[in-house]
Amino acid sequence: MAKLPYVTSSGNIEKALTGIKSAAVPERVTQDFVKTILKIPGGSGDQMTAFLKKIDFADGEGKPSRLYTQFRNPASSGRAMAAAIRFAYQPLYVRNEYMHELDDDDLIGLIVEETGQPHDSSQVKYAFNCIKALKNHATFDQPNEADAKNVEEVAPETPGGFRFPSPSVQEGEKSNGQSIGLNLGYTINLNLPATSDQAVFNAIFKSLKENLLREDDA
């Protein structure tokens, strides 16, 4: 049975999220930031500081996460909040992968199942109210085609700083009625040793050339 994240005053969620969008990104999300900048004082501010970490808007030390900065961007705000809900309430998604689409009664029932609390308990009520407040800022649809085209895939960089090209398929030139050629590329990722000895790198790349990059394999 999981204890789901919540604050006792769900109205402060709207205040916090509005403040996050309008305020500069802090070095750390602290109680001082929440109480002074987001203007949620007292014990409610303490709750909100912990809650922002539980929805993955900040790490354990309070450093703002990628979701925090994405939420501030109008183009990605809704999807960032959807990801935050999935992170914070993952136990509910284990029970129902469409948790965010449930009506109020079914959502309360799901919370009751997960927490083991009575349906009229304060814990169930607080968790329900917080999920509803977060959902007001969430977009659960998938990124559209235009968004996907703007994502550039980059081949991973090895610890030694070497980057190999991503896989590629190129068409050969068509001339004199000849068929179109097809050139296939492949990616090789190396975990290089932590050394400054150039001889080590020379030996690695010599072996790579002799065993993997022979022209007769093309």
C-alpha cells in the first residue's frame, strides 16, 4: 500500500505553479523560495517544498529538474505536468494505466484501493484534490508530428570524448539507367579507458581499423 503525495491545501498548487511560471528559475527550490517568491507561507510552504520534490520538479537537494524548466515553457508545459503526475502517482498507474481519464468516483475508488484508507478519509481526499489540481495543467496526448520532427537524434559520446556518426542510409546517384545504390552506415560506441597515454588510443583504433573497418567488408 502506497502513501500518495499530497498537500492539505490543494489551492496552493495553483499558486505555486503560477509562481513557477512567472519567477526566474532558482538555483534550488527551498522553503525560502517557496515562502518568499511563490508566496506560500508557514506550514503550507513547508508542505509545498516537499511536494514539488515528490512530483519531480526538484531533486533531493532542491535543484530544479528538467520537468521544472519544461513546465515553464508554454510549448511543453502540459506534457511536462503529465509526466510529473505519472511520476508522483505511479502506483495508481500500475493499477490503471489510464488513471488520468477516470471520473471522480472511479479515481477515488482507485486511491482507496492503493492507500487502504476509507473512502472518506482525509488522506484520500487530499490526494484526490491534488491530482485534480495538477491535471488542470496537464496535457496527456502524445507529441504531435511537428514536435517529433524537431527532435534531433545525436549519437552518444564516449567517455573519452569521441563521437561516431548515427546510423544512416544514403541513396547512390542514378545515371545511365543504372539502379540506385544503397550505402549502409553503422554506429560503434567505445568505452575508452581513463588514460592520457596516446599509445593506448593508437592501439585501440589500429585494432578497430584492422578488424572492423576493412574495405572488403563493405
